Amino acid sequence: MKADETLEPVSVVVCARDAHEQLTELIPALLSQDYPDFEVVVVNDCSDDETGAYLEDLERKESRIKPVQLRQHLNFFNGKKFPLSMGIKSASHDLLVFTDPDCRPTSNQWLRSVVGCYDDDTELVIGYTPYLRTKGLLNLLIRFDSVQQALMYLSAALAGKPYMGIGKNLSYRQRLFFRQKGFTSHYTMEAGDDDLFVSQAATRKNTRVHIDADNTVICTAPTTFGLWIYRQTRRYTTIKMHRNGTRAFAALHYWSQFLFYGSLIALYLLPPAFTLGLEIPYPTYYFPILAFLFLLRYVTQLIIYRGASRRLGEHGLLPSLILWDFLFAIFTPLLRISGRLGKS
């Protein structure tokens, strides 16, 4: 990691609405970061709980806390794009790091690790945020989806074609935000404060990837299937705003996943086309070929997911890999269609 004298000042930006309890855990963890010069900008987005009073009291005690109190909702900015813009404009430093109230740094070296990705050309750093591991199938489902998504957007960024990031562990320069005119190109959409901004601002030259399982942030997963479905559908509303190449890349993965299982089931249930309706038995090698194709794909996935899970600090997902891969082959096309038809 970089020496203290080479580390530039950082503004950590957090948007919060009715998140008093979460902030009482997050902010002490942020203030305990081993970093020489940083501030924590917390935007209180019209909260009805004790968030505002907590931040005002904290500001009197801690000079590194900078609250931004918003008292009125603005209809022309949906989601958290307006409060996030206010936090960015209020930041004292050019180097910005973003996270959410439901996240916690896994160590006091998180800021150092993120800033360590910057060089003279870097303006944007994309990170990975694992979900807290708990009991239950829903948690496994959500964590598998998170790894599946990360494999795509982090691999694309490493290949020099970045197209999205997750706002729970994201960093970019304030001047990049102003140069891109913030979120104005998609301000009418509720979602997209992270992935659409990265899509329009990230390039091969200015983007780096932050993968550090020991020094990252971890967040709590949705506790109900309905909430997870809502977040998934909301995420897919931004698809139409991405570049054509990005949409094709994502669609190719998910539709190939769907077509693989669809074709495999069809070939298993339907007689081979060359029998032409005659009562000719299956060739003895027919089912072994199907089994070989399935195992070839599964073993390839197992190798890829095993390596990725280790790098990302994820554990316990591989035993149920076949189940989750099959379920997402069915659900993802439906969610993508629902998102594209839903409200922006």
C-alpha cells in the first residue's frame, strides 16, 4: 500500500434515509479507518427518524463528519441521485469514495486499499461488495447472483471495457463527476446512480478494479424474496440506457445460459430428429453425449467460480452451483424483460 505522504485527502460519501441505526454502526467503523486525511460526508435525505439529530450531534463532536441535511424532496430527481449530487458537491476533496448505510468495512485498511488502486491516469475505481453470509437459501441465492454479476462487470473492466459498478464500493474523482455533468443524462430514472454513471464515464485508461477480500466493505442482504425481486427488477430498468455493446454482452451471457438448459431438456425429452417418428431406439451413445456436454459446462463453471470466489472472499456457494445456475437461467430473462417494461 502507498505511504502516508503519498496519500491524497479523501471524502467518503454516504446517502442515508431513515438509517439512524445503520449509521450508528457504519460511521464509527469509517472513522476508525487508518488513513491520514479524510472526511465523511453524510447526506440526510429527508429522514423521518433520528438521523438528522444524530448527525448534528456527531458533527459537534467529530470534525471529520460533514452532514448535508435535505429537508424537501425534489420530484425532478428520482432515487438518490439528487442527494448523492449534493454530497458530491459538498465534498472538500477531489477523491471520492462511496458506500451505503447498510455496509461495513471489513478492516481499517479499506480506504488505503481503494486509494492504492489510483495512479496518475486513474479517475474511477470499481470494487466488489460481498453480502454478509447468513443461514437460508435466500442468502445463498443473493450471494450467488452477486458473484455472477461481479464476474461479468469486473472481468469486463479488467479487459479494458468497463460498463458498470456498484455504489456500495465505488470511487471516482469529483472532477470526473462535473465533467460528465453528473447524472443529468439519466436523471429521470430512479436507478442508475452507479452503473449508468460508470457506463458513461469509464474508459480503458481511466478505470481500475479493486479486488481485496481482506479490505473491502460487506453489506446485509435483503431479508425477503419480494424485496430482492424488487431490487433486481429496478436494476434492470437501466438496461435500455447502456451502450449497445454492453447490452449485447449481458444478453449473450443470460440467453446462452437459458438456451443451454432449454436445449438440454428438449434433447432429453424429445426423440432424436433423425428417427423421423419411427420406433427406432436411441443410439447407445446419445445420453452419454448429453451427460458429457453437461459435465463439460459444469466443470468449466466450477473452475471459474472456484477461482473467482476465492479472489472475492466468497465461501459456501460451490456445492449448490448447479441449482443456482439453473434457477438464474429461468429467472434472469424474466427479470430483464420485466425491468425493460417497467417504469424508468
